[in-house]
Amino acid sequence: MIDQFSGINVRHAATENKASLLYALSLGISIGLQNGLFSLLYLATAELYARWPEYEYTGNERTFICMFVYMFGAFTAANASALGPDIGKAKKAAVKIFSIIERPTKIDALAKTKTNPPTELFNGTIEFRNVWFRYPTRLEKWVFKGLNLKIE
């Protein structure tokens, strides 16, 4: 069971390697930019306070408010870039959904007459004989093994 799970993971990793590399690279760049911005803000704050210690806008409270605004902006940008790969998947799903919605139907739901199949074609019995079934991903476990079912 563990070997089978490991095999599935290896196959999935091989197909997703390029997307994972792009995701890791974008995340690393965004975190690097974020930390670089922090260091620049701390440096700018120290320089402003060193040159104009009595100026009202270089005081601790206003300076740190400005720094936190930039910090939270950087956090938000990093989180948004982490969700980038999901945007493409969402676009593909939306295109599929709208193509299904816009597909013309073959059934006229507003028609006045109903066309039913002739009842002499059906005898009202469904029967399954000796049904065997298992999922392709779990070949050692049978779902049905020799199932017989008759519905009248």
C-alpha cells in the first residue's frame, strides 16, 4: 500500500515539477523582496531620525505607522503571488463552466407535448449477473465480486 502511494506521488511530482519550480521561485523572490523592503525601511527610518530628531514626522509613532503600512503591503503582495498558479486553474474551470452553460440543449423543456418511449419496449426488469468490479488504483480490493442483483 505504501509502495503504491509512493509511486503515485513520484508520478505526480514528475508531471508537476515545472509548476512547482516556478511556484518556489516566485515565492522565494517575493520573500526576498519583502525582507529587502524591511531592511530599506529600517535604514530610511534610522537616517531620517538621525538627521532630523526634532521633526514631528520622524518621531517613533508616525515612522512606525508608515513602516507597518509598507510591511503589510509587502505581506499582501507575497500572499497574492503565492496564489498565482491557482488563477490559471480558476480561469480554465470558468471557461469549462461557461461553455457548458452556453451549450444549446437538445431537450425542449417548454414543449407542450411529451414524447414518451413506447412501454412495450420495456418489461420492467433489471438484472446483473456475476458482476466483478474494482477500482484501477486499488487492484487488491474488490468492490463487487460475483454480485447478482435483480430488480423487478
